[in-house]
Amino acid sequence: MTLKCIIIDDEPLARECIANYVREIDFLQLTGTGNNPVDITRLLDEHDVDLIFLDIQTPVINGIDFLKMTQNLPMVIITTAYPSYALDGFQLDVLDYLVKPITFNRFFLAVSKAKDYHQLLVKSASNDLARTNSTADYFFIKCDYKYERIYFDDILYIEAMQNYVTIYTQKGKYITLLYLKNVEQNLDKQFFIRVHKSYIVAISKIEAIEDNEIIIQSFRIPISRNYREQVIEQVVMNKLWRK
């Protein structure tokens, strides 16, 4: 993982010092420099930026003032010769605060913190995406010449008929060219259960189990001998009230 960074400082020697430190660290890549915070907007348009080294006392606009008026910036590490600005910086959610002259050891600690934080952000974003994909509440099937949206919560049960399946829902039934095995692979086993070689039912829609049949509204779905034990165990036993 590489953090792409920019340096904003009106002192050429200070910029060069930080640039030299950046070159020494393998997970940092310098993509641009500027004299004052106004340059940040241009640099963000021109490059992908993960981290900004921002001096406070700069011409045109003060670094703290820029942070107060700008939202959705990448990670920011403040660099300054004035420790008194530290509180203002942390109130603006900067990642760290480096006081000049900056030693390499202190610089390395700050950018290591940035690396760890960036990894957390990437992991969180990845988890959110996976969670969104895994919890999508609908899917599409092709029925004749139309694509139908089916909500998982609407499904009562699914019946296989040779190369087709019929999906029975609260709104009606939909016939589509699919194998029941393929359908089963795309259903969450926490909410759907195979009860027969030709049937899958929505567990939450089961109203009763009588003999070898599942009752869902006016429908009676057969339970085959091979699946009966699993159905009783998963659907009934963990919800069964006993003496």
C-alpha cells in the first residue's frame, strides 16, 4: 500500500526537508508541492492524494483557517514552528502535529499513524461494500421478455419444474429459466431451507408443519423423507416451547 502525499509550505528548505523524508519511506509517494493552502484544491484535482503535510503560517490564507472552511479533505498532518496551534489543529481532526525542526523519528511515527489509519479506512470501506452486496434485499429474474424484480422478503416458496423454477411470492408467481440448485446457491440459508428435491421455502413464512407437509397460506408444500429431520431441527426445535 502506498500513500500519495502533497507538501504545502512557503519555505523551500522546509518543503525539501519533508520531501527528503518522504523519499526515505517506501510507503510514501510525493505527488506534488505548493506554497500555500490555496494550491491544495489544484493538487487534489490533478492527483489522487491520501495525505497532506500542511504548514500553518502561510501566505494568502492561514492553514488553520483553510481547514475550518474546507470539508472532505484527505488525512492532514500539520507542520509548524508554533506549538500553540496544536489544540486548534486537533479540534479540526488533523491526524498529527509536527513541530519544526522535524526529526526523522518523529516524522516516521506520524506517517506510520497515517498508514494505519488509512488501512482502517480501506478495510471499513471494503467491509461496507461486502455488507451492502450481501444484504441486498432483491434480485432480478427474466420472465419471458421482461426482467422482474423479486424481493427476498416477498418469497413464499420456490418450486422446480425440469429446467424452470416457479417463484411464489406475496404478489404472485414468476416462472423463469433456472435450475433450483442455482437458486439455492444464491439464497441465504439462514432464511431459506430446502425441504424437497423440488422445493425451497422461506422459513419466516412457514405457518405450520403437519405430517409431511409445510403450510404457507393456502399452499401445502411436501417435505421429503431425506429433508424432514433437517427441517424439524432448523425450523422447529430451536423455537419449540417445552414444559
